Amino acid sequence: MSTPSLLILPGDGIGPEVMTEVRKIIDWFGARRGLAFEVSEDLVGGAAYDAHGTPLSDATMAKAQEVDAVLLGAVGGPIYDDLDFSVKPERGLLRLRKEMDLFANLRPAQCFDALADFSSLKRDVVAGLDIMIVRELTSGIYFGEPRGIITEGNERVGLNTQRYTESEIARVARSAFELARKRSNKVCSMEKANVMESGILWREVVQKVRDEEYPDVELSHMYADAGGMQLCRWPKQFDVIVTDNLFGDLLSDVAAMLTGSLGMLPSASLGAPMANGRPKALYEPVHGSAPDIAGQGKANPIACILSFAMALRYSFDQGAEADRLEKAVEAVLSSGKRTADLMQAEGGTPVSTGEMGDAILAALDASL
Ligand code: NAD
């Protein structure tokens, strides 16, 4: 196979700072593990607007469609707040997701032991937690028609439509089952089949895909509200959770807070397989451009570094190397090194963005 290709879009605010650390990690895998990537870099968000008057140029969009994976930093910032909606930095990100048809959003909630005290839940509930929420990203109530604010009689009505086709449900279910096979072989599907027809269809289709194509994977169903409660009560009962766009939006944020800081959370958005068998893929930290700390060396690069670990696992089939990188992060955290967002009363050694990247590189060296 030819050298895998990566398009890097650092974006705005802390995006370029955290991406600088990821570039060091990518280079390390090339030099020390024989895992070379053909890396190109381009502009997105406010940076692209400043250069081209658009948050994502057609040329960059075309490049994103060609590469094996896109790695994005963050977009946005107060200086762009007054721009017209059509050219706001976020539109660049939305265009990438839409045109690449990235229908499966993967949001892991993983709690490193060293950070278990950051959770609002008790240590034993979250320590060692490792679950994955798969959220349908391109359909459902955020896109369904009809929608709008209409007038009925003498009052206005806000209207949105929850709409899912069988094929939309089946493809995201397949993503969840494929993932489960690489993990603990267990999927829990969440909807509201008790009160929504779209939920009844969701449950039926997920069950059918499992019975016909993934009989080896254990499948359970849960109402999404009960799922929210169970996530806070005993999250370790789950492995992969698959759910729709709206419930996934809520549940993935609930799960995220189980694990502490925004600076720790990676994500992946995957689409259909390309000709070479790899899925269309965009990897990005969950956090935004953090304008309040941009340019000060305070940003935590771990969310972006763990997003690259997801790329290793899900785009490049390098699960063992992804494990190596995650363990290196864990080792650095266990040693007490912390960026500012992870500093707590009981201490730890404060480090800058660059020092955190270097410490992870040293831990990678030590893993050989
Ligand atoms: P944010 O995620 O940028 O920041 C929220 C808080 O978390 C801030 O106090 C910030 O300093 C802190 N934080 C975030 N990431 C951190 C990191 N890696 N290390 C240390 N601290 C970190 O959210 P916000 O302030 O609501 O939004 C700021 C800008 O980012 C806005 O323009 C928003 O539209 C944009 N945004 C972009 C994305 C994206 O690119 N995917 C996501 C969310 C928000």
C-alpha cells in the first residue's frame, strides 16, 4: 500500500499550538516505528477566511476528499463573531463534515486513573472507564424537513422533524458493530421507542443489522433517558453506545464530563469506505479554539494527540501503536505533569503545551 496521507488543518486560537505537538508525535512514529505519513497542511476557519475570504476554500475541500484522514485543530474566535453567517469559521468545519458525508461521530469517554479525581462522580465509578459513544451525525432532527417557525392562527409554532431512513440507521449501526468488534463486542442502542415512531424503526433496524451481519456482537436496547441515568450511575456497564443525532449530542456531552477536562477529549467522524477500504475520516479534539488562553503556551495538547491516536486505530489499523500512544499519555499524567487546565489543589508539576508534548515523546521513547 502507498504511504498513507494526512491533511492537517490547525485552524484558529490554540489549534496551531496543539497541532505543533501532534506534528512532533507524527514525526516520531515515522522515525521510530517506520510509520511514515505523507503530511500536508492547509487553512480552515478564521485563518482561511483571512487568507481567502472563505472558511474553507474549494481547493482545501478537494484535498480533504483525497487524503486518507483529516486532522483538525479548532476553529473560531471573537474577532470573527460579527462575520456573516455564511463565512463564519464554523461553516468550514460543517462543510467538511457535510461534503465528506461523515455520518458516524465517535466520542470516547476514557478516564485515565491519574485524573479520576477530576470527575464530578466518585473515583470508583469512573477510574479506568473506557466507553465509546457513536452518534449519528448527518440526519435526524437537526436536518429533517419540514422545519421552521410558522404561524398557526394567532400564534407562532417552532417546528423540527425527526426523520430517519432505514439505510441511515443501518449504516451507523454497522459502524458501531465494527467498532465493538475491535473492543469488547458489546453495543447498547439508545432511542425513545416508547414515545417516538422513529425510535421504533431505529430499534428494529439496529436489531436486524445485528442479527443478519453481526451475530457475534452482544446487543441491548435502552431508552435514551434511562441511558442518561445509567451513564451517571454506573458508566462501566457500557462498551459501545449507538444513538441518533439529538440523543447523541446530549449523551456524549454527559459522558465527556464523566472524565474531567475538555483538554483531554478526542473525537472522530467517519463516513463510508473509500476505494482503498479506509473510511472517510476527520479527527479533531472536542474543545474549541480557547481564545482566552491562545498564544500563551497554556493549552493542553492531549485531546488533539489522542485524536491522532484514534486516526492510528480507525483509519490506519494500527491499534497496537494507538495503545502505545495512549499509554505514553497515561504515563506522563501518572508522573504528575499537568497543563494548567489539569492543575488541582493537591498539586502536580505545571508544564507548558510544548513541555507536555515533549514529555509524551519521552514516554514514547521509553516504550521501545
Ligand atoms: P472552548 O472549548 O474553546 O473553551 C472553553 C474553555 O475550556 C475555555 O476556558 C478554554 O480555555 C478551555 N479549554 C478548551 N480547550 C482547552 C485545552 N486544550 N487546554 C486547556 N484549556 C482548554 O469553547 P468556547 O470558549 O465556548 O469557544 C471558543 C471558540 O471556539 C468559539 O469561537 C467557538 O465557536 C469555537 N468552538 C470551536 C469548536 C471546534 O472547532 N470544533 C468547538 C467548540 C467551540
